[in-house]
Amino acid sequence: MAVPAHDARIVFYQEGLTMTDTIPASSEKRAKKVKFLWFFYVFAIVASAAGTLLRLAVLLYDYDYELGLYKSDAVLPQIFRAVLIVCVAALLTTIKAGGQAGLPGRLLPVGRLLTFISALAGFSMFATVVMQLLMKLSFEISLQGWKSTLASGLEVAMQVFALPSALYFIVMAVRQNPYRPSTAALGFFPVLWAAAYLMCVYFDTSTTLNNPLRILEQASLIMVMVFMLMELRCLVGKAKPHIYITFGMIVMVMVTSASLPTFLLTLAMKMKVSVDTIFDATKLCIAAYAAVRVADMIRAAGKSEAQTEGMADIQSGGTSEN
């Protein structure tokens, strides 16, 4: 009996018995999961653009810069909040699909685009620390007793952790193969930097605890910290690729919505440069880094290691590092 080649089932007749090969069906199911992931990747890009425009409108029309709060009876902030929550909740559904899509368990070799973005993230982080020191910008952290020492140490820790974090992104750009012990060692520092930055924002007394800018910044830093932690797991052989790409897409939405509007308003001189906005460029570079990493992981789903290395060679112009 002839069976069409495109049929997901291959039927064998032997001694009156029927056997069905389920491997092609699994491949078809995996292909559907990959398409599902691509759909949500595009969704994350659209959500990032929508979140940026909404928050830009909120900051221009419905935010009181003197009080540090939204204006009373403002509708746009509620719409922005609802859109952001729905988008993040929708992206969390990709965890299950990612686990069935055959995602690679290793970070892919660095291509040309990722080389540029990773280097940009590293240099922007280093330049931001230098600019912060030159402008003498600091968080207003006022704690009593031994806690005051902790408070002053938090900001110093953030700046200290930023330097090896910048080096991590630069090294990641230079090395096509990220699997080196030194790269894994440096991979701890972006997580520590995000954690120290988060604590500085939390204890900062220059804004109120319910300041919407502050709340969104803390949420975006938590997402950055989780994403970089998942990348570190990849580097030490404990990869969770489905969680990695999920939080990568959430970082795209959260960081872009939080940092791009304030970055644009700072460039337009509508907002002052402060410790809350000085790292906006760096965080945007990290969001772009996450976007490229996620796209590479989805593109490599279901492919062998040799095929993914071939993809990296094409992206890097046919040259590879042994």
C-alpha cells in the first residue's frame, strides 16, 4: 500500500498487523511549537512598541513630576498597566511550548549582529559608570546605624559589579564560542549588578515607594536579573532554554517599556539625568541582546549542533573561532 510522503503517519503491514511510526508526527508537532514561539516573539516586539508609546503618552500628559505620581483620574496609566500585565501573562504561556519545541540546550555561537549589540551593551555600561562618577550622581539612601554602612556599600557594589559585567558583554562579543571558564565566571556579575541596582532603587528615598517610575524600574530589573541568571545556567551546563527564551521576551517588553520613554525624554531635555535614568541606554542594549539571543534559540530549535554552527558561520561571514 502506497502512503503519500507528506502524510504524518507511515503505515506498515506485516503479518496482518498495523504499525504507526510516530516520529514524523512528533516532528510536525515540534514544528507547530516553533511557529507558536515565533508568533509570540513577534508579539513581544509589537508589545514593546505599544508599551513604549503608551508610557511615553503617560509621562507627557498624565504624570506629575513634582509629586512623582500619576495625575488623579488619569485613564492612560490604567490602560498601560493593564496592557503590560496582559502581555507578560501571555508571554509566560510560552514556557510550556518552549519545552516541546526542541530548543538547543546550549548558547549558540555569536553571530555578527549579536557581536555588535553585546559590545555596545558592554561599552555603554562602562561609559555609564564613568559618567555617573563624573556627574556625582548617587542614590539618596538614608539608613541608621550599621545599616548606613550597608546603604553606602550598595551603590559602590553596583558600580563595582558593573565593570566586570561590561567586560562580560565585551568578551561575549569577541569570542564566538561562549563556553570558556572565564566567560562563565564573568557571567555571575550581570546578575549581581542587577541585584545591587535593584536594592539601590528600593532603598532610595529621593522618590516615594509608590512612585510608578520606580515600581516599573524595579520590575524590569528583576526580569533582567532572572534572564541573566538563566544565561548563566546555560554557561555552566544547567540550561533551561524554554525559561530562558520566555524571560528574554519579557525583558524585551518590560525594559523597553520602562527605559525607552525616559531615555527619549532625557534626550529631549524633558527629564533630568538622574540615577533612575542614567542606566537606560545600558538596559536597552540588554533588551536588544535578549531579543537576538531569543531569535537565535528559536531559529535553532530542532536542529543538530552541526547545523547551528553552520548558521553561526553564515551570520559571522564564514569565519569561526576554534
